Amino acid sequence: MAVTEIAPAKLDLGREWLWPVVLAAACLAAYAPTVLGLIDGPWQTEQEGHGPLIIAASLWLVWQSRHGLRAAVSDPSPLAGWIALLLGLVLMFLARTQDVLTVEAFSFIPVISGCVLLAGGWPLLRALAFPIGFLIFAVPMPDWLIDAATVPLKVLISDVVTRTLYAAGYPIAQNGVMIMIKSYQLLVKDACSGMNSIFALSAIGVFYAYAFRWHEKLRSLLLLAVIVPITITANFIRVVTLVLIAYYGGVDLLEGPLHDLTGIGLFVAAVTLLFLFDALIGLVIRSVGWMRRRSSGTGATPKPA
């Protein structure tokens, strides 16, 4: 009797997991060329090198959501699932035939969303919405968007650096993204625009806000709002440092490891400023709460007769 009761349960469990496993295996096989293209291309650059970390972070978020996934009621949505899946596959096919890696990588998001809808429906997709959406940071940014944002940032950084050092008494001038100081001409390159740090710091900020501050909506929004200003500020400090190094030590010092070291320092400074801002928000919140408690306590104290 025991065998006849347990065997059907095992069979049902196997059938329950068969469809998700088949979908996952099919996705891995279909997107293997995409991953290889990302590894050989964008993920080797400074700008998009955080891609593998984004995928690892998404998997960690899925693991952290395991209790919610268990509680989610399985209610497959075949129509919506097939629409999303086929839309993603069409995007992947067109992008792969036209060699547009950005769209090809992006197509994985509707494909995986469709697979989730087919396997567990909207309750499961809602539980996985953020880990799936977070994968957008692993998609390489299109060149036209990078160029459109990089040039204004370079001009802004060059202008602010020139005005600041000129006000400090340095013999400096500017022509577009060219900074002239002493007898040297320094070109503010794309890497000095801060775009690389904006992408990476945005991913860190969104991950941090969701994983640790999501229950405080206002605090999360404030953290996300200061990402771009913090990155520009940190990049301003980097360019000022490079200009002063050229002024006091010559442009030869800017070649090689020192330039890369300032880039690493820029990112560390930006992350530090983000966490300091978060700490400041926490301090303000605690101070306001303490003042309210003190005010309410004072108001409740009876006056002496």
C-alpha cells in the first residue's frame, strides 16, 4: 500500500518540474551564442565589464526570494506566456541575423518572462519581477546612446574643472573638451566623462535599494536620485586630480598605471559617497523620529498645579 501511495506523488512531482527544466535547458541552448558574444565583446570592456556580476546578483535575488516563490500559487498563463516568449524569440532571431548584440541580449528578458508565465503564471512572475528586470543592467548600452550622453558630460566636466582651477589661480584655459594648462594640452577622453561609472553605480544603487532599503520607499528613491550627481562629482575630482598631476609633474605621469588607478579611485569614491549619503538619510530619519518622540512626550507631561 505504501508503494502505491508514494509512487503517484513522485510521478506528479516529476511532471511538475519537467516543463520548467525543459524551458530552462532550451533557453540556455538558444542563448549560448549570445553569452559567448558578450564574453568576447562588451564584457571585456571597462564600460560593460559588470555584466557577469549583474547575472550573479540576479541569481542571488532569486535565491533570496525562494520563500515567496514557494508561497506563490502556480497558475500558468499560456496565452500571455506564449506571446512574451515568441516576441523575445523574434527579437533574438532578427538581432542575431543583423548582428545587433544589444537587442539580442535584451530579448532574453521577454523570453525568460514568457517561460515564467508558462510555468507558474502571473503570481510567479510578480515574485521574480525584480530579479528579471535587474538583468537590464547586463544588456550592453547601444553606441548611439553612449555617444549622445558622453559628449555633453565631457564638455560639462571640462568646463567645471577649468572654471574651478582658474578661480584657484591656475593658468588654465579650455577649448571644448581640450584643457590647456601650463604648456600642456589635455584631452578629456570618453572614459573621463563618467559614463562607465554611471552604469555600474546605477546597478549597485538599484541592487542596494531593493535588497536593503526597499521597505523605505522614500529613502530608496533618494538614493537612486543622487547616483548621477554623485558620479559626476566623483569624476570631477578625478579630472581635477589628473590636471594637477600634469601641472606639477608633467603629462608623462598620466600615462600607464596612474591613469587607471585614478579610474579605480573614482569608482571607489562614488560608491563611498553613495553609502555616506545613505547613512546621512538614516541619521536625518532617526533625528526626526527622536524629535517627534520628544515633542509628543513633552506634550503629554502634565503641568504642575
